[in-house]
Amino acid sequence: MQARKKFVIGSGIIVATLLVLAYVGYTQSKTYYHTISEIPTLQLSALHQRMRVSGNVRAGSITHVDGRTDFVLEEQGKNLAVSYVGRDTLPDTFKDGAQALVEGRLMPEGGFVAEQVQAKCASKYEAVPGATPGAAPNPAPGSATQPGPSSGQSNNQSVVPGGPGQS
Amino acid sequence: MDIFGSFALLLAFLAAVYALVAGIIGILTRRALVTKSAQHAGMAVFGLVTLAVASLEFFFFTDNFSLPYVASHSNRALPLYYKFSALWAGQEGSLLFWTWLLSIYAFFALFLNRKKHPELMPYVGVAIAGVQIFFLTLNNFIASPFKILGGLDASGVMHVARLSEGNGLNPLLQYPEMVIHPPILYLGYTGFTIPFAFALAALLGRYPGEKWIKITRLWTMVTWLFLTMGIFLGMHWAYAVLGWGGYWGWDPVENASFMPWLTGTAFLHSVMMQEKRGMMKVWNVWLVFITFMLCILGTSLTRSGIVSSVHAFAESSIGPWFFGFLAIILAVCLVAWYKNRDYLRSDNQLDSLVSRESSFLFNNLILLAACFAVLWGTLFPVLSEWVTGNKISVGPPFFNKVNVPIALFLMLLTGVGPLLAWHKTSYDALRRNFAWPLTGGVVAGAIAFVFGFRQLYPLICLILSVFVTLTIAAEFYRGARVIASRDGSNILSAVGELTMRNTRRYGGYVVHFGMVLIFIGIAGSAFNQDIQKEMSIGDNISIGPYTILCQNFDQVSNSNYQADRATLEVFRNGKSEMMLYPEHRLYLASQVPETMVAVESKPLHDLYVVYAGTSPETGKPVIHVYLNPLVKWIWFGGIVVVLGTGLAMIPDRRAALVLRAANERSWGDAVAQTATGSPVAGPVRRSAIPRSGADD
């Protein structure tokens, strides 16, 4: 009984430590998904959240200035101006009309500063849903999920596609 | 041929249904003939699914694009071996592939045991058939790879669309490892069906004795070996192909394979508690159940798109089927356990905190905690959406914060656990076993600290690596010295002799040593450097000891892709050391761009060069260079783990002789017996080798 009690106490300490670490890790890395139309309705506190937003790149909106790339994301008639400030090269698939997922923060004056951009172009596989597994966890059919350096990671610990993927 | 394939698949489904129904009738009525016919049906599934797979491969090899599945994953110019691997490049095919591998396992499990365990095997057959029915349902009715393109015209005549050229295989999959990685990983996933079936069968049939746990353990080792190899091949593929300079990013796909690995590892350890002390029976049964469920969950996570990680834009309809199946498994397991819980009563209690038992308990606690954290993090977007309505994801910092300390604690247990005695360890034994290794570790840490090595986790990892390696070396040395002095042989051949006499114990040490190498390699990532630059001919980049000079940019192409290629000369200390040729490819059939990384791998570091793309402003090529320390140790450690696991599955030398004389037993049985230190093997060994305060 004595040994059992010690074991329970030891386990309790371990589990408590892990919970604290998990909470710290959670607060450091939590990222919200929002749609463009949701953004104006967000509370003030939500403005400081790290978030992911997806949409289509408006044709002709991409401009490169001073090491920064500006473009406009569209979704159901709503627009979001995005500045990409990450240092990695944008993916080849990032072009007019491409579907893009940006990660970063909202600026107080509107607009969105993205540290990461991922993009996929409309593909001729589109007719076969859910057909291309592999690197990405079930990426879109034939999506040019452009992983790696081109997915615009802010550091090499960040979002990484693929891995011991089942395919 | 498509009709042939889908017909074979339909027959396989019927055979599996027969195996289930007749199996249950056989158990209830105790009619041997019915049971036997059920088992034969279970084996026949293998033949029928094989025919279906062969006919699908026939389509790939003959460039017959009348099947949409073939058209979307192959093209004429695709190299032959990728046409073969295109079988599992998509959802329908990989589910068929799952079914096929499962049918292979099922065939061997039923065939090898057809004349043994008459009380156990009928239940095993039923459990396996249940799993097969689920997958064959998907293959036949939900996601058939034999579905054809076409429709009825106005007059009701069927028209089948035929394409003359396919869309090509996803370029990410056009890499040699992708031909072997998925089959091996899938063998790891599917294989857990067999231990699951045996555990469930033993529980339902209230099979007397502990024999089933030995069979279960053996099958778990086989499938764990495949899962381990699959994970390592996947890491290596991610590293070599994806071009982001790393090998593990806590992506849902990776996590999916890691979770059953963690619980499977926990089972392989805690099963010893049951064999030696009759403890943790409920826990072990549930570990097997949970591992199997995690395999199914893993398959569904990567198939359903429910945890649509950052770049999964698409979802498929298959998710609800998997979750329904998981719910059924859970219900069956709960009922089986509840009705038979007295069968699993523990024989013993924990005696002391400093004992082998408690080290196993901590090992299990921590492995399960890791698994839970990974599961939680992976499913967090789904859970948070249910609870708060906000979809929130967590990233690598979450996983690393929790798992790095867990990994270090596990490493400590790796050194300490095997040398603790069952029941209780005396202070003397502790000092005898650990004084020198601990001193060695601390001295190594102190030296590193003096030389400016200040990061906390890598420093702890270094101390523990030295400590664990020394305890393992000491174990081999102590045992080998006794054999050497008695036989008059030299110490090296004595080490071989020692290992072969108790492969499970010493193979286990080899696995532990492999894990140490892997941890060292992972700790190396704390010192990664990288630099990215736009380059013209004549420009150079410096990183670590290297200077990289850009010699040329040109274009190469073949029928499969066009590539921009950089020719880079690498200098070290002013001397030209090598040439690297990273490429940026565009695959023609799919029009998908892809990078081809150039890696120079050395024992101390990898020089990893990526042709990242073209700068939108200047139009110049962008080159991204990484210097990743100690990555090679991870791959080497993986090989050591695989070899050690293989070693632990070889029957003990002395025991093999005894068994040959007995002449009655099959090989599989012999392994199950000897590897667990059965009575046959035990006394012979035990008299020969003194224990270091511990038994295996």
C-alpha cells in the first residue's frame, strides 16, 4: 500500500507538470480559423489572436514592394487585404485566382499581416474528390500543396506538411 | 478486367460475411465442421482480394485509363515501379491495399494456428472477419477503385468514357521510398488487427492460462517492427523530398502513425508485468484494444479530412463510416471486458517504488501521456469547434513542450528500468549497477558545459545518452565476462553467445541503444542553422564551415518533368569539397511544381540545399541552405532499433536445441515460448548467467 501511494503521488506530479507544459505550449501556438466575413464581427480581444484565413487571390492584386508581397483575398464577395512579410519564397502555386491559406495577425487599421502563405491552384484532378493522399494529410485532389520552403514558414519549426504519410 | 476485379472483391466480401456468421454458429453449436468451414472462408478472403489487387495492377501496367482511379494516378510516361506503387496513391486504392495486407495477416494467423488452440481460434476468426467485413464494405460499396466513368444516354445505353492519357502520379510520391514506405507503414497499421483479435478472443472465450498473451506479444512485435520501419521511412522521405529541412512537423498524418506506436510500445513493456508477475491484465487487454482503435483512427484521420490540417481543403464522405466502425469496436470491447472482468483479476500488488514493476508503470504512464497529448493536439480543432464554436489549432510548440520532457524521462527509464529487480531493489544493487554509468554521464555533461554547451534539454540528453549507453555496455560486459571465463573464449564471441542465449533481453538492449542514437540525433536539431539568399552566378553563401559558390543555372528535362537546376560548388576551408545540384521541377502530366533537395550527409551534420524558387521582384533564383547537425544518427539509430527488434524475435539458442528434440512444436510456437523465457528455456539460461540484480 505504501508503494502504491508513492506511485500515485509520483504519477500525480508527472501529470501535473505535463499539464502545465501543455497549457504553456497551447497558449504559445494556438491559432484560430476565421473566414473573411467573420473578421468584422470579431471582438476586440480576438484581434490579437494568431489566425488562419483562407480565400481566393483576386486577379491582378499581387504586388511586390520592398521585400513584401501585398494581395487581396476574396471569399463570397468579401475582401481582405494581406501583406506577406515572411522571408520564404512564395509557393509557385501562389498566383492570380489561386486558393490561399494565410496565417498571421490582423492589424488595428484593418488589413492582415501574414507570416505564412500556402496556396493551391485549380487543378485538373478536381473531379475526383479525396483522391490524392500522400504528403499532406489528404490534401485536396491533386492540390499543388506546396510544402516546405515555399509554404512560407516563419521558421523551420513551423507548419510542416507530410511526414510518414500514409498514401 | 474491371468486372473481374470487382467480382472478386464482392466474393471476398461474401466470404468474410460467411466466416463471421459460420464462425459464430460454430462457437454457439460447437460443431467442428462449421467452425472449420468458417476458417477456410477466412483464408479464402486472401485469395480473392489478391485477385482484385492483381486486376487493378493490370490496369496500371497496361495504361488502361478507362478506370478513373487509374487515370487520376498514372500516365504513360510514368516509370514502371511508380505504376506499381500508384495502386495506393489514392483513397480507393489505398483502402483496397489495406484490405489486402489485412487478408495476408489473417491468412497466416489462421493458417499457422489451424491445428492449435481449438478453444481460441474460432473467436479469433470471427474477430478478424468482423474487421474484414468493414473494409470490404468500403471497397465494394463506398469507395470502389473499379468504379467506371460514364453514364446512360437518352436511349438508356451505357457509355463508358475512356481517356487516352492519365493525369499522372502526384510528384510528391515519385520518390523511391514511396514505393516501399506505404506498404511497410500499412503492414504496421493492419497488423495490429491480429493481436486485437487474439486479445478479444481470449477474453470472450475466457481462454485459460497466459498462452494467448505470448501469441499476442509475438504478433505485436512483428507489426510494431513494421510500424517503426514505416515511421522512419516516412521521416526520411519527408526530409529528402519536402524540402523544408526537417523530418517531423507534428502533422496529423505523422501523429496518426505515432499514436499506435506509443501504445504498442507501452504494451510490449507492460506485457512483461503480466508474464512475470500476473499484474496489469486489464491494462494490457485495453492497451491492445486501444492500439488497434488508434490504427483505425489513424487510417480514418488521413482519409476523412476531419482534421483538415492546414492544407487539406477537401473532405471526403468516408469519415462517418470509420467513426461508426470505431464506435462498434469500442462497444464490443467494453462489453467483452465488462462481462469477463473477473477473468482479468491481478495476481499481485506493487511491492516497492524502486522496483522493475514501478519502472514499467512509469514507462506506461508516460507513453500513454505522450499518446494522449498527441491525440488531444491532433483533434483539437475538432474538439474546440464542438465546445466553443471556434476552430483552434495547436502547433509544434504544444507538441514539443510536452513530448521533449517525456522523451528525456523515458530515456532515464531506459537506463534505469532494466537493471532494477522485480519486487524491490536494494541500495547495494543500485550502487553496483548505476555508480559508474551515472558518473560517466555527469562527467560528460560537465565537460560539455565547460566547453560552452548551455542549452538545457540537449545537455540533459547528452548526460542521459552517456548514462544509458554505459548501463547497456555494462550489462553486455558483465554477462560476457562470465561466459568468457568459463568457456575460455574471447569477450567478443562471448557477447554473441550471451545475446543468442537470451535474445529477448539483449535484443531489447540493442533496441534501447538504437533509441539513444535517435534521441541524440533529435537533440541535434536544437543547433540547426539555415540561410536563404537570391543568387546569381558567382555569388556565394557561407554557413558553418562551408562556403557555397554558385557555378551555373541550367535546365534539364525528360518525358516526366522539366527542371531548373543549380550547379553549386561547396568549399570547406578554402578547398573545393563537392558539387551539389538542387532542382526545381515541374511535372508535366500533373503540372505540379516540386523541389528536388540536394543533401550531403555526414556523421556530424547534413548540408541540405534547396532550390526554393524564383524571387518575384528580381527574377533571380532563391537558394535555401540548411546545416542540420547529427541527422544521420537518427537514420542509423532507426536501423539499430529494427535490427534489435529482429534479434529479439529469434528463438534463444539453447532453447532452440531443446525444442528441436521435442520435435512437436512449430517455429512460431517456439518463438512465442522461448522469447518470453518459458520454462523450457528458463532453467538452462538461468544457471549459466548471473543476474545483475535483475531478471529479465
